[in-house]
Amino acid sequence: MIREQLRPAFVSFILFTVITGILYPLSVTGIAQTFFKNQANGSLLFKNGQPAGSSLIGQPFDDPKYLWGRLSATSPVPFNAASSSGSNFGPMNPNFLNAVQTRVQSLKNSDPANKNPLPVDLVTASASGLDPHISPAAAEYQVSRIARTRKIAEETVRSIIRQHTHGRLFGIIGEPVVTVLEVNLQLETNS
């Protein structure tokens, strides 16, 4: 009686191991590599043939000649993809307020002549702490600083930003965003 039950159990085990452990992963990988090669390989961006980063994970930029992204709440280093998380600090938490005030002061110090209101995404972290995008308003806020530092026309910087501004998904979902790394790579190419 036990032998009669062991055989179907063993056959099922082998069958499902082959299906779920070999066939399914190979088929998903094959479909991903055929139809979504860039995404399946990390959405990497290249500079001089070498990977410069992913368009899906933010990177820290603090040099005035670059477009700056959102704050990162990951630890032990900013934009640590292995430690994706928000800070979970509420709006009244002293650590949150200190981080916001520090970023506000840094932005004001980097461009004292800029009297435009600071977009909120330049002074707060995203939920993942890895957001590679900023709003078009946050990018526009930085145009004069970047142009002055690079000694190029503001319209050149705006043009580069427009080229790397992505609209709403299907025209209705989400908000337009600017991919920071794409802009910075093109700024380097144009300088």
C-alpha cells in the first residue's frame, strides 16, 4: 500500500520539479530576453561602453554641474539597492525635519540667486529610497545652477532635460518624470 502511494508522489515530485524548476524559469527568461532585453538586464545606461548605472536606481550627485535627484533613505550608503526602504519618519520626526532642512539649505547655498519655490521631491526621499526620477519642476529649479557651472546656455540644459522627460504611462497613469542619470550622462557628452 505504501509503495502504491510512493510511486505517484515521486513521479509528481519529479514532474513538478522539471516544470517549475527548469521549464518555467527557462521560458520566462527566454521571453524576457527576447521581448524585454533592456529591462531583463537591469535597464543599464552606458558611458564609453561601460555601465554607468541603471535608469531604475538613483545615484548620488552633489557636484553643482549635475542634476541632483531625490534624497535616499537607504543605509549604510545612499542608493543602496540591497537595502531598499523608506526612512519611515513621520513629518514631525526630528530626523526627518533635520534632513529636509539640511537639503533646503544645501539647495539654497548652491544657487543663492534662485528665488523659486523648492519642489518637494528635492528635499524628501521616495518610499523606496532609490527613486531615479525627479519631477520636471525639480529639474527646472536646477537649470540655472547647472548652466552657470558648466558655462552653457540655460536653454541647452532645458533641451537635455526635455529629451529625458518621460510622460504618463498610457497618457493617464502617474506623472511626468525626468531620469536624473540620463540627463547627467548627456550633460557630460555635451560638455
